[in-house]
Amino acid sequence: MDLSNLKPAKGSVRERKRIGRGQGSGYGGTSTRGHKGAGSRSGNTHKIGFEGGQMPLARLVPKYGFKNINRVEYRVVNLSVLQEFADSGITDITPELLKENGFANKKELVKILGNGELTAAVTVKANAWSKSAEEAITKAGGTIEKI
């Protein structure tokens, strides 16, 4: 085998449709455009979403709900994650640390939730937290700082 006899696998490459090259080709005459009408003429275009007079899907499906522009979205981190950090010897937990370890993204706000147990005293810096998380952290001897 060398470069002179390389070719694609059989059946993997289709031949191009040569439209408008006579009746013998099977694609002559109307050139696959049908008979008469706007679609058979040159320069034919239609609006995006136009479905040939049928009610377009965008108008058929009703509008639903709304997006509140004032909503504040948080990336949640549970107490069980804080305990994992404490087990590995890290007691000062910041959003930067959480972002480095893949628990949050660059611009996300962090909220601590009370799922799991926390036995170590840790200092947590976060944008928000739940009451149960605050109680668990202070009960374990840790502190919370708001950013």
C-alpha cells in the first residue's frame, strides 16, 4: 500500500447529483424543482420558519412562563463537601478554593447548604448560606464570613 492506491471504503462516498444536465441524467427538465410555482423560479426565498402556509410551529406552540431578570442564582455547596476539605487539612474555605476544585465556576456566587455532617471547625467565606448550614458550622466551632 502506498499513496498512489489509497481510496475511501466502498460505499462511503456518494457521487454528486449533477442537476440540469439533460433528461438522460434523471435530473434534467425541472432540475428537481417540481413544476411551476415560486419554488421553481430563480431568486426564490422564504422567511425563516415559513412552512408553506401551514401554521408555523413557533405560532402554534403557546408562550410559556417568564424569566425573572432580578433572580440571583447560586452554586450550592453542601456541608459534606466542607467536611471533605476539613479531612484533608484545609480549614479556611473560600469561593476561590471551591472554584479551583471544580465545585463552582469563575463568576458564580456560592451558597452553603446544610446537607451532610460537619465535625471540624472551619472558617467559611461565602455569598449566602442556609440557617441549617449556619447552625451546623457554628455548632462545630467554625465561623462564617459574608463576601
